[in-house]
Amino acid sequence: MSNDPSTENLVIERTFDAPVDAVWRAWTEPEHFQAWYGPEGASIPVATMDVQEGGRRLICMAMETPNGPMQMWFAGEYREVVVNQRLVYTDGMADEDGNLKSPEEMGMPLGSPAETEVIVELTDLGDKTRMVMTHVGVAPDSPGAGGWGMAIDKLAAHLGG
């Protein structure tokens, strides 16, 4: 993970018209996560999520590209799990067995982090939920940030508003 203080981190704040337990399930239950995660046009055929501290996650993102179908695998570990409040996990590009791959192996620019950290903080506002998602090591002007923006819009639609 990038602990370089000069690295900007992506922060997305959003208030959803859904109770906190529904937003929590969207982040932690595979069938809900698969419904919204990823940019427009992507699907999540595999989401293995052992949501407990030290538990592993393995996600497959599939999409059509001009060169044909493509799959990207992401793996990580849950570092902090406070139900309906806070979720922290690592995220890195991997093979289908969950073995992390170097950014260079994946065609990423030299110096890209091999592993990043996602922090999801939820605030119960009754029938609404405030979410602050921070992706440590992802710049706000990166392609990954654009993908997150689309995914969070899909999350809002999944939650019904």
C-alpha cells in the first residue's frame, strides 16, 4: 500500500436513500456486491468474500473490449470489519487463484502500487446512510477513480435511489 504522504487518495462521499444495513450488505454480501461493483459495462462473475478480519476476498471483473472479452482479478484481505460502520480491505491485481501480481505484470505504469487499501465508513442517518469511501493509493484523476464514480452510481441505483 502506498503510505507516501504525497500520494493523493480518492475520496467519494455520498448519501444514499437507504438504511445503513442495506448499504452494508451491498458492500459485504456477494450477490449484492456483484450487482453494482465495477464501471459501466463490467460484470462481476466471481465475488468470494470472507468478511471478517483476516478474511480473504477474490473478485473477477469481466468486460467486453475492442479486442474481445477481458477478465481482471482482484484479491485482498479484510483488515477491519465493524458491522454497519466501517470496512477496511486491501485490494490488488491478482490471478484467478488470488495470487497478487505486480503492477508491471499487469501493464500498469512503473511505480504503481501493488496493493491499495479501501476504507468504507458508514453513518446511520435513519432512512438514509452517509458513506465516505477512501481508496488509498488511487489518484482522484486516475482511470480507477472514474470507474469508482460509475460503480457508486450503480450502487445508488441498486439501493433504489
